[in-house]
Amino acid sequence: MLLSAIRKLPGFPLLVGLPVAVDGLSVLAGILMNGFQGSPHVTFKLALQMGMPSISAVTEQRFMAGTVQLNEGGGIPAGSAATVLIALLIFLLAQAFFQGGYIGLLREAAGERPLSMAKFAAYGSRFFGRFLLLNLLVLGLMLVGGSFAVLLLHGIGAVVSLLAFLILRVWFVYLEFTLVAQNCTIPEAFPRSLRAFRNRTGATAGLIVAAVILNVIFGLLVNAIWLSFFFFLLLFLYDYIFAGMQLAFMEEYERIEG
């Protein structure tokens, strides 16, 4: 299924071009402002990203524009709290627009319909408010739920919160797709997406496993081999492969709902 979706990408260049362009501009802006900062180290991040793909999901080196820059002690540099808050607000607003626009393009591609920037802008504008509220809700639940789990259960709590995050993240894949595919409100999308989640197939599980494994592999490579040329190469490969991953998820969602 994933390979089939990837083979379709040349017919839908916007699905790859948009994330590559956004990531590329973010990296270039980060290099101009901060230089190509960071050092090689072995690490990875567990991620299951929906919406527009971005190499920042697996990159531990926080030099890209739009990410929070930390000092050597792990804190925010003195006097920059307001800047960080403004950057976070801009990021949340942009993320909501791109999320709605990109998932809209995925739906069009799954239906074998032509894509355009006009369609991307139309979907992004239509679903901007809903995705902004949803992202704020998810962010709040993750912070509160994760903190309580770790505080009450310590090490076991961290494991429990990670498992809960993965399960909920899979459900939220359906929630995000349901918002766009059925053009409904957030309260309406919850029961509809839960029904789709319960009707998921083995193909969905295979895609989730593949997404987690690929994120781990890319995270290891990106952070361990910290070279600018290699980073740009991995940026393109990551956005290309995960554009196919997103399309495969949408095609599976359409099959379940069909």
C-alpha cells in the first residue's frame, strides 16, 4: 500500500513540493539566523505525524526557523520569552492552515482529482479555525495527561503515557481526516472518527508500524550524520516518503468510510 502510494506521487507534485519547499525555507532561514548549528549524536524520536510532513519531526538539532532555540543549560535565553511566545503563536497559526490545506490535497489525490495551490488555500482557509482549536486541545491534553502520568507513576508512567500517546495519535489520524473529508465540526468528528478507528483494518496497522520504524531510522540518520549536504538529502527523502505515507493513510481512510 505504501509503495503503491509513493508510485503515485509523480502525478501529484504538490504533495511533495509543498513540504520540501516549507522545510527548505525553514532550514535556509535557520542557517542565515543561527548557522548550521549542532553536533552529531545518536538519538531518535518516536513520531507519528499527520498533515504536512516535516523533517523537524525527527530532528533533535533545533536550528531550523520556527523552532525554539535553547541555551546550553536547556532553558530559554534571557529576555527572549516574548519572542518565543510570538514564534509559538505564529507556528500554531501556520500549522493549522497547512494541516487543513494539506489534508485537503490528500483527499483530492485519493480521489484521483488534480491538485492546485488554489485548492490548498481553500482547504486551509476553510478548516483553519477547526484545526487551531483541535491542536490547542491536543497540546493541552498531552501536557496535562503526560505530566500527571509521570508524576504519579514515575518511570512506569512515562511508558504508559507513551503507549497512550501512540493509541490516541492513531485515533487522531482519523479525527483529522474526518474533519476534512466530512466537513464537520470537532464535536461531530469525534464519534465519526471513533467509528472509523474501530473499523480500521490490518493495512492501517501496517502503515502505523512502517511510519514509526521509518521515523526512528530517519531520526538516527539525521542526528548521527550531522552534515549540511546529507541533511538536505534526507530532508527531501523524508518529505517524499512521508507524502506517500500520508496519501496511503488517506486512501485507507476512504476505503473504510466508503
